[in-house]
Amino acid sequence: MSIKKNKLEVDISRNVGPLKGEPDDESIAKTLSSVVECFKDEPSEISLHVVSKKEMQDLNKKFRKKDHATNVLAFPSQIPLEEVPLLGDIVICNGVVEDEARDYEMSYSDRYKQMLVHAALHLVGFDHQRAKDRIEMEKLERKFASSLGIESPYE
């Protein structure tokens, strides 16, 4: 399924069905667009893949050498936007996100959208490997969360 929101096109594929309370495709595109359009003026695309815990564990092990399922992975495109408008791929594990929402005592929808914001920030060039970068990225996540009415676990 492909959905366009302003200058961002989001291609969504699912290897697992949506969970109760999961944001719909329009809400997903709106969340991603709110981040991307603050940093990119040109039309762009993101591929979003929703996967199971097992599939996410396999991807996390392959790409990050960590043998457990994680909430979200972001793979920025290595192709310049002038050549291909693809910003990159986001892989999200709705089962892990649902578990985390319970742990953080926040709504599943809010946690899901927060993870989309986090991943979109990675695709536009932000990282959190160093403490200074982590602080900046968390600040941006709180800003976008607030603008979208999303509860933040950083509070």
C-alpha cells in the first residue's frame, strides 16, 4: 500500500497484521511527513515494513549484531535524493512496540508514532551514538511528539 502525504510518499508493507490501537496508514504517513518535511524540501519516499518479533530479531542480529527483537530499525538510503527520491527503509516490530507501550504506561498508538518519529529522524541524518547527539535527538523527538499530541516517555 502506498500513501502520499504532502511531499512524502510512504510505501507500507506488513508481514504481520495490525494490532488493536495501531495507527492507520494515514496517521503513519502524517507522522512521518511531519518530521521529513522539516528537513527536506524535495519530494521523497520512505518504505515502512511492519514485521514480527522473530523477523525483527533476525534483522537486528544481522545488521546490529544484537540477538533480540528491537522496536524499530532505520536504513537510510545511500542514493542521493537527486537521483532517487528514496530516503530509506524503516522496519518496525509492532509486537515490541506494544510491549514497550505497556512498560512505559503510554498508549500503543503514541509509542508507535514516537518510534516512527525516531526512525524518520535517523533517515534525515540524526543519530544517538554519542551523548551530545542523543540529547539533541531526544529533544527533537519531544518537539515532534508534542506537536503531534504524542505522549513522550522521556518526560
